Amino acid sequence: MTASDSGASAMPSSILVAAGQDCFGERRSLGISEIAFKVVPTAPSGLLVLENIFHAKGGPARHLHYAQDEWFYALEGEFVVELGDERFALQPGDSLLAPRQHSHVWAHVGEGRGRMLIAFLPAGQMEAFFREVTKANAMPPQDPALWRSHGMELLGPPLALS
């Protein structure tokens, strides 16, 4: 009996995504980093997981998600995350949950390469957002309408790095 035979929602077959690869075999650049889709949802209510690989310091603008929780897991390098009024330093193996409706901003601050897994649940419009912004080979523009159309509110600039 399959999941669909039992009336449960259909579960996808196992999907292996090799190290350094994207599940679609594509390359996506944000200028200072590349992202690879590792898990993509079959519906907006599903899970999106991406790997963000940095070759320079920096990160996105301060924002919040209307309906997504965002989970960060540092794989390599050093990161700083500001969640509301709190500031966290993430080292490899550290994780942090940014609940929906909470302001956050983060950046790779270490020397050398940085890698972070980022998960969004539910995925909402996040896959579409990353597909759109990686067309420019730069960090997402500070265009409030773009962010709002993908379920987020742009609240301020990226973290100032010294």
C-alpha cells in the first residue's frame, strides 16, 4: 500500500542531492554567495531547505516573514544573527530558529568560506523569491514591493560589518 492508497498525502520518493549540488542541477548566485536548493516543496505548505555558501562577508537585509519560520544551521564559518533585539554568534553546529513575524538580519562574518543550511516552513513564496533574486547575481535588492510580494516585510539594511 502506498501513502496515496491509504488516503494520506502522497510522499515523494527519496531524493539524494550530492554535496555541493542543487536538486535541479542548477547554479544560483547572490553575488557574495551561492544557494543550492536541497529540499523543495510540492506545495506552498511544504518545507524548503537551501544551502547558502559564502565566499565573502555579508548577508541579506533586515526583514520578517509573515507566515514562515526560518531555521538557520551553521555548517562552516562564523555567522551573526540579530533576532529582534537579541544578537547571536553562530559557529559550526549551532542552529537558531527565527519565528515568523520576528525581525531578523544575519551575515557571514568569518574569514574564508561560510556555509549555512536554511529551512523555511511553510515554504510559501520563498522558492519563487530565490529564483527571482538570483537572476541578478547579487544580494536581494532593497525593494519593499519585491519582498512583500513574496510574503516578507523589508525592515532595514543588511548588518554593518567592520
